[in-house]
Amino acid sequence: MRVRMSTLCYIEQDGRYLMMHRTKKEKDINKDKWIGVGGHFEEGESPEECLLREVREETGYHLTSYRFRGIVTFLSGKGEIEYMHLFTADGFTGTAVPCNEGELVWVEKKEIWKLNIWEGDKIFFRLLEDELPFFSLKLVYDKQDQLVLASLNGREMELSV
């Protein structure tokens, strides 16, 4: 089983999140989905170093205020485990640059639910809204990318049908 580590950040401004519509890469597990910005660790990086590098590379922004919100453990039906370090940020400097992975769009928080997002992302958006100080979320997907199990802080959650 392959293990990967990544970061994901939702940059907030004026009641909106900066979202990326993943449209530019051919082989992309997130193809046509809307996600935050982030990516995979490079050798020797801490979660914060990965976060700052990935945000700068994908957006041109330098984060000045951010919070580590949780760890999301993804298990796919395709033999991969990913430990995603989830952050939010509310301070940044710099000028936006085009992203080679997708289109960056500021989206009203209440409109996020209308986008093509992963089922598991809906769970951690609720946890972010509820201002949980820190959480551990496990999301298990089957081979068809359907969410089959979610557990919060070690306790299984009921999935909405």
C-alpha cells in the first residue's frame, strides 16, 4: 500500500474561500473537482513548510496567518493511504498568479455546497464551520470513489444517504 502525505489549505477572505477547480491535469484524482490549495510533501518538509511552499507555488500568495485545523486520513479502494494536513488561512500578501493545476476562484462559503466536491470534503467543511479546535477525520472510499466510511476522532460517523 502506498502512503502519501499532503497539505490542503482553505484561504479565507470576506466570507469566501479560495477554491481551485481542477481542470488542467490529464491524470488527476481530483479532475473536475473543486478543492483548496496544497499538495504533497517534499522530502524533509514539515506540514507548515509544505503548506507555505504549495500555497506560494499555486497562488503566488505568502501566508501571514494560518491555523492547523486537523489531520484527514484518506483510504482509497485503489491501495493508497494519504495523510492530509488541513489548514485554514486568513492572512496573506502577494499577487495572484495563474495556477498550472486549475482555475482559482473566490467562492462564497455558503455556495461551496453547490460545487462538485468530494463527499468527505463536505464533512470537514462542516467541522471547519463548527470551529472544532483540531480534529482527526478518517475517510474511506471504495474503488468507484464512493465514500463508504467516515470516523471522527476514532468514532465512526453516520453517512447521509
